[in-house]
Amino acid sequence: STQSTWGHSECLFFFDYIRRLRTMLQWLLDMDRRVSAQIYDAYQRNVGSTMPLLLLEFSGHGVPWIAASIVLFLLGQDGDGSSIFWLNFLLGLFTDLLMICILKSVVRRKRPAYNRGDQLASLNVVDKFSFPSGHATRAFFVAAFCTVCGQYSFPVRSVLWVWACTVAWSRVAFGRHYVLDAVFGCFGGFFNTAVVLYGVAVSKETAALVQQSILSHFGLL
């Protein structure tokens, strides 16, 4: 009888905890929607022009980054370490896409109602969902990876971080995402950098072999 009473109390405590958790989550999501709408309205009211936001959207899009990294990898030299840098950078772009596709497919959060739905080269199957912001994850991955692995000067690294933060902010100001989408996207960029550095990064020898194989296949050696 005592065990039965204790078990019943535990169940009540558990369900009460779940109820409180759902209430807190709902409050957080309501706050997220409200703040996001205020940021969007403030931009529309004070600036209005979508051109800066479109340029930022393009700068954080996966297609130009992937295309550029492939070219730079094939043009890289073993001596200066550029080939291994760009191959691992390219791998990070692919793991970024994989992570975003999985999270968006699982969470399936709808985009803001005021989103215009005219994104550049979007894949509607997953890009119709909002959480997390793929542009934010990509921008923060670029900044973090280049900071850790790139031989760039402090001014260049600073510009990359300012750009990454601006891209994340622009996703909310453009009405593409909510604030939490962008914030979790930023953390996702850091996580993806760790995945590349400690999980999928290839060696200098492997990078050279892949480069030579591709160049030989297309008769460029």
C-alpha cells in the first residue's frame, strides 16, 4: 500500500512537471513570435528596402559557398595547406546541409506568417520549415572554421564574425525566421565546426589524393 501510494505520487509529480514544462515552452514560443514580429516590423518601418537583406541572404546561401570551395580546393597547393583546408571546409558545408535537413524535417516548425516565401534557390521540401536557420548555421560555421583553421589576419576574422552575426539578424528582419531559429542556428554552426574538426576531417595526404584523382579524371593534370 505504501509502495502504491509512493508510485502514485511519483506519477503525479511527473505529469505536473510535464505540464509546467509545456507551459514554459509555450510562453517561450509566444515571446519568440512576438519579438520576431517586432524586429520585422521595425525594419520594414525604418528601412523597408529588401535589397540589403537579399544580398545577405545570397551571401549565406549554400550553393555559392559549395561552388567556391570546390574551385579553391582544386586550385589549392599542398605546400601551403590550402587543399586540406578547403576540402574540410567543403565537408563542413555538406554536414551543415545534412544537419539542417534532419532538424527541419523532425521539428517542422512553420515559418512566420509574414514570410514572403521567395527565397533564392530553396528546396521546398525542407526549406518551408523554419527551425533552425540554415543561413545562420552556415554563416557561423564559416566564421568559426576560418577562425580556427584559417591563416587569416585579425581584421579578416573580425569581418567574418560581423558578417555572420548580421546574416543571423537579417533572417529575422527579413521575416524568414523567428529569433530562436537564428539563435539555435548560431549554436548549430559551432556544433558543426566541432563535428568537422573532431569527426570527419581528412588528412593532408587524403586531401592531396582526392585532388589529384579529380584533376586526373578531368584531364587537368
